[in-house]
Amino acid sequence: MTWSATARGAHQPDNTAFTQQRLPAWHPLLSASITLPLFFCAGLAFLGLGLGLYYSSNAIQELEYDYTGDADEGSCATCATEDQGRAPPPRCSCSWYFTLSELFPGPVYLYYELTGFYQNNRRYGVSRDDAQLSGLPSALHHPANECAPYQYSAGLPVAPCGAVANSLFNDTFTLWHRRQPDAPYVEVPLDRSAIAWWTDYHIKFRNPPLVNGSLALAFKGTAPPPNWPVPVYELSSDPNNTGFVNQDFVVWMRTAALPTFRKLYARIRQGNYSAGLPSGAYRVDIAYNYPVRAFGGHKLLVFSNISWMGGKNPFLGIAYLVVGSLCIVMGFVMLAVYIRYQDQDDDDNDDE
Amino acid sequence: ELLEVLSFDSVRRRMSVIVRSTAGEIYLFCKGADSSIFPRVIEGKVDQIRSRVERNAVEGLRTLCVAYKRLIPEEYEGVCGLLQAAKVALQDREKKLAEAYEQIEKDLILLGATAVEDRLQEKAADTIEALQKAGIKVWVLTGDKMETAAATCYACRLFRRGTQLLELTTKRIEEQSLHDVLFELSKTVLRCSGSLTRDHFSGLSTDMHDYGLIIDGAALSLIMKPREDGSSANYRELFLDICRNCSAVLCCRMAPLQKAQIVKLIKFSKEHPITLAIGDGANDVSMILEAHVGIGVIGKEGRQAARNSDYAIPKFKHLKKMLLVHGHFYYIRISELVQYFFYKNVCFIFPQFLYQFFCGFSQQTLYDTAYLTLYNISFTSLPILLYSLMEQHVGVDVLKRDPSLYRDIAKNALLRWRVFIYWTFLGVFDALVFFFGAYFMFENTTVTSNGQMFGNWTFGTLVFTVMVFTVTLKLALDTHYWTWINHFVIWGSLLFYVVFSLLWGGIIWPFLSYQRMYYVFIHMLSCGPAWLGILLLITVSLLPDILKKVLCRQLWPTATERTQARNQCLSVEQPTVFMLSQTSSGLSF
């Protein structure tokens, strides 16, 4: 068989731009003339952003108090030393007194913070049943296996099942304020609504269908989790905020990313306090239920106000400032190198 | 009438036929290489023909000598018997045949010599020059005589006018011992090694110290012969040392097995170079099989070489485009593919690893399982796939015009430890930026404007989003050849990621047993700091690479980068003067 250079064989590929890789293309080059102005612009923009973010974060005020009772100071120390090993631990309440010398601008947000609590532990995080929490009656009576050992309690299925639900945070706080030292304490209204994601308590979490108009009957045949003092349909007296859609419950079920985390407890924005917390003496009454000392954790209470960029976190501002200045410095370095080697390049080009 | 054929073999380098003429006389005609015919000749104008043959060889013609002898019928009977016995021998048939041939082909009368002009293939000289400029060492291994081969090498510009030829031939070895010859040669080449720019195993030298070595098969077998005193290793080392400093080596009078032997010798020498063997005849098959890459030229001498090769090309000149263009492109593409794959997976897994320190080492995944599964399949696979199919960092004609660009990738330059460590360092740096950037942003406070807190899935999704965008933009920075396909896959992959995330988290999928990702992505994008954080983290991750690229291009540009920067002006390729056609078996590395 003779091989001919001119005859088009059956296996010869097509001579199109695509198959022969001759497609029209753009050849960008990361040269100094493009990157230098880019670096300077980016540096300036980042510096501006960084300054804005930093000042915005600096303007936010935060007030926090560790009420675990470790250091034997404050009234919560007595609660701390009581028999915390029992579950549920004995009821105890303590108070935190503080004064504000000037207005704490609002709206003020109240958080509770836990440290050393690994809500992101894998075994803990999978111990829940989202089907049950979405209100499916079949799942209500047959909780998922991942919930074990909080799946069945005394022969009855647990609703809501799982370790995440079982470890629900159950400290409660009330805030009292008095303007003058001899005036009585007035309760500050805490707005406990809309503290969870809207999609969570409207779509993801639903109560099982009511039986004869009663939520308690809907949960008939189930047991509360072992560590809960009350069953799930009695979490709140407000019928719109009880059962699986209880806001505190939903907030707790959103597992936190890191072992030190905060969760929203309430907003202070009603009535006289909509502009913020005025100056005066304050008292927070804490129902100390949650046993964190067993694992060396801490409980904190945090008052904070929020800006468009969230809470007090200087990181973003500082990071932008640093990166912006780095960009500008590197821009100058590259400019110097470019100018110096530009002369050398010109000489080279002339020699060629 | 043809009676017998004593077939050709490459060891004795001749063949004979026994014929009966119309008058009934029996003749034996023998033709072969002059070195194998002349010793058997007893009559004829030997000296005249010998000088004529030498003159022809110097001119580059391939010579053959022809001789004959008359056989009387009894002699013929004896010859027949010998051949028959040898042909049907059950053991050592080759040896018995060789002995038989040896006995039959003697006492010949010299008839004359033939000379054939074996023309060089078109553009062979251009190809060899391009290969040498590219830093590839070209060796020619041929079965021809020394004079013929040397003339061919001058013709194809393997030896230039300024090349000083060193001979390691049988003639010189007869005069001095092998040891002395080797020593002398090595002193000659090594004397000038300091002045050459040290570039191991490259044929570069623009100054006059340009050496070419000629060695023939007998000398090579002397060097390779195993000796009792162990000095053969020294001879081999000495020989390789000499070869290293020569810009071209010509091995003539090589038997096919010797060609393979020399390839093996070089393959296992100190630097372990990559060898390529190209040939067109059946005598090249062993060397093609031995070398790392064997190329067969589909030529007039049959398709044995092509059948045994890794690649078959129709003409020798195609080797130039094959190595300098296609080879260069494939190397760039493959090395980027390998490095990029390791890099993007380091970026992917290292944040997961870091997260373990913050989740109590409980093997909690940072990202949702859908992201874990689809990262390598859907979000980051197409861009690099299309890059490794389409990338052309410089144009095809530039590569053909400037073979010295090939030196930028010599010695596996892009897959060395140093480059790999740079990529790994970049991956680790990027992973640290992603993870700790998100960590410090999320630490403890809310980032939404309504005070609500994010959970661990939002944290993971933020890290993942930054990561997907960074690794894709890194590839975009590395791409030099943007066709519509590149735009489509790169921006398309990013778009696909966003759309997938929106869909995955936007619907309560009934088949899922968990709904942890519901609304996570959308909620993350609804807060300002998340956008600012993503922008910042992507910038910080890409910054070192951009800096390195720009500074290295400015301060230490490689030849390729210089060519990229120069204005691309179209130039017509110089037509070469050679229109001859022939193949020369060559080995290059």
C-alpha cells in the first residue's frame, strides 16, 4: 500500500479552525502597564472602604457580662456552686446590676454567648430530624435513627428528637431600669419576635397539623426530650410562638460555626426604649438554668447595637486597610522596578 | 537462471547470488560494503577502485563494491551441499549459515564499485539546525562509512564550518591504545569547558569551540566490551564526558544492535536525559524500541520502523513542528494541568482540615455534601480541561521561528520540585486566607443588619464560594489564549456554581433527609459584609500570584515571556535551499 501525501485519507482530521486550533483568540498579557494603574486604583478603593468599615465598627457599642459565676463574684456565683451536675439542675436566679452614664443608642440587641460549646461537633450536629421539624405526622411518631439516644424516651417517641433539641438553652432574662436611685425599677420590654430567620420559622419549621384545634393533642403520644422541663407545645404562652416554631427553639437549632458563639435573644426597640437605652441604673434578672460549668464553658450576656455591617467587628475594616496599603506599596515597588528596567529594556531593544 | 541466494545480513554486510548463464556456466556474484568485499578479493584493480570508492565517499555518495567468481560444477555441488546442511540444521542454524557463507564467499574477483547519491530529505538541514538551537543534542547513527556519513552531516548542517572534528575511530585506536585516545580527547574538550556557558547537555555554543565527535562501530564495541579489571566503566564515563561537550556526535558503521546499545548507554548516563530515536528502515527498529520516544518515518524503505514506533510521521521535516510546537504546547498544558489539580485540591481540603481544630476534631465537614461531591466534577473541572486542550502561550509561528524558546521547558522545568512547592505554598496560603478570613469575620458577632446570627453552614458556604471563585480566577490569570470556549467554560462554571447554589438552597428538596442548606446561600448574599468579605478574600488570595508574575516578568523574564511581550509582527519564513530528499537515521536528545 503506497502512502500518498496528497490523497485525503479516511482518518485525516478536518482542516477547520476549531480542529486545527486556529480559533480567534485574545492574548492578554499581565504587563506592568495594565497592573500598575489597577493596583493603585484597587489600593485606593480598599483604603476608602477600610476606613468606612473601621469607623462604622468603632461606632458600635457593646456591653457584655460573664454570668457563669466562676470567679465567685456577683450573685451568680451562688447559683454556680449549687448542684449543677443534676439534670435538670435546681432552679436558681441571680441578677446583674449595671449603670449607663449616657444613652446607649438603639435599637439595642440582646445576645447570650456561650464559650466552649461545640455546636459544630459532627455527631451532635447530625442528631436531629428535619422531617419531624417540618411537621410531618409520620416523622413525628417515628423519629430518625440519627437522633439516638434521644429518639425514644420511656417507650414514647421524642418530639423534637435529637441532641441539638435536647440541649436547648433555657436561661431567661428580664431587664429592669430605673432613672433615679430612689425610683422603682421599670421593666424594659424585650421584643422576642423575629429573632430567627424568616424562612426558618415560616417554611422549614412547621408544627404538625392541629388536632381539634389543639396543639397539645397534635403532640399526643410523644414525649419531650429528657432535659426539657416542659413539653414542646408549652414552650411559650403565645400560640403563634409555640411548638416547633418557637423562636428560641429555632434560633438554637441553627447550629453555630465555632465553639464561641452568640445567639440572638431579644431586641429592645419598643416604647420608650426605641431610641436606645437611656442612662440610669439597670438590673438583669437571670434564671440560671443552663449547666455550662460541667464542661468548663462560660455564659455571657451581651448588649450590642448594630450597623449596616453587623456587630462590632473591626476585622473587616482593618483587613481592608492593610490590603489597600499593601496594594499601594506594591504599586510603588513595581513602578520603581518598571522605571529602572524600562531604561535597561530600551537599551536592549536598541542593541538588537 | 537464479540458483541460490545468499541473503543479506547486517553483520557481514554483503549478499551473493549464484546464477547459471545461458551457456551453462555457474557464477557467484557478490555485492556489499567495501570493507567486507575487499578482504575477500584476490584479483582485480583493487587499489584503483579503492581510491575511487574513497573519493566517492568523501563526496557523500553511498558506495558498494561488486565482485564475482566462477564456480565449476563440483564446487557448485559442494556449495549446494553446505548450504543445504546449514539451512536444515536444527541447532545453531544462524551460526552454521554464517559459517557456510564465510566459506563460500572467498577468492573473489573484483568487478567494480557503484555509487548512489542518496539525497537528503527536504528541509532536513533546517530541522536539524532548529533542533540544535532548541538545545536538543542531535546524534547521527548510521551504518554508512565514515567519509560518507561525515559528508552527509556537513550537508545537513550537523557539523558546521567551525566545528572541530574529533575522531574516535578504529584507525586512531590502532595507532594508540584506546585509553590514550580517550584521554587525549577528553583533555581537548574539557579544556574549553569553562569558557562555555554551563548548560548541561545542550548543544549551544556560538563561539568557536564547537566540537563534533566521530566514532565508529568497532570503537564503540571496544568501549562497551566488559573487561576483567573493571575499567570498562571508566571508559564509558570518559566517553560520555567527551560526548557531553560535543555539539554533535556521528556514529558510523553502526550495526542495528549497536544503535540500541548507544541509546541505552545515554539513557542510563548521569543526567538521565530523555531520548528520542527517529529512523525509517528496519535496521532502526531496535533503536526506536530502546529510546524513550521512538519515531518512525514512513518512507520508501517499508513500514517496519513505523510499525514499531510510538509516533509515525511521513517526513523528517515534520519532526520540527512535532517537537517544537506540539511538544512544547503539550508540555505546557500537561504541567499546568498537574500543578493546578494539586493546587485546587489543596485549597479545597486544607480549610476542612483547619476546621477540625475548631470543631473538636469530630470530622465535621465544613461544606455541605453536595458541594463536596460537585467541586471537582462540576465547578472546577471544565476550565482546566479546556485549558489543557486549547492553551497556546505563544503563537505557532513564533515557536517555529524561534526554536530557542524550547529551552525554557528543558529538563522538565515546569514539573520540578521548586515549581511544585510554589504551587503547594500558594494553595496553602490561599486556604489559610479563606478559612481565617471567614473565621475572623464570623467570630462572635453578627454580620447581618437585622441582628440575626449565621450558622456553620453559612460559614462553610462562604469559604466555599471564595474558594471556587479564587481557583477559577487563578486559572483565568494563567490562560494566555482566550478563545470563546475559554470564556464560556470559565464564566460558565462560575455562573453554574451560583445558579446551582441558588437552586439547591432555594427549594425544599423532598429527597433530602436534611434541610440544612435551605436558604443559606441566599441569606449569605443578602448581607453586605459577606460581599465585602468575598471580594477581599479573593483579592488577597490572588495577590501573591499576580505580584510574582509581574515582578518575575519584569526582573527575570524568560525567553518565552520576552517573545510574548515583543510586538508580534508577521514575518515570512526563510525558504531553505535544500530540495533533496533522503532520510538519515538520527538520534536526538
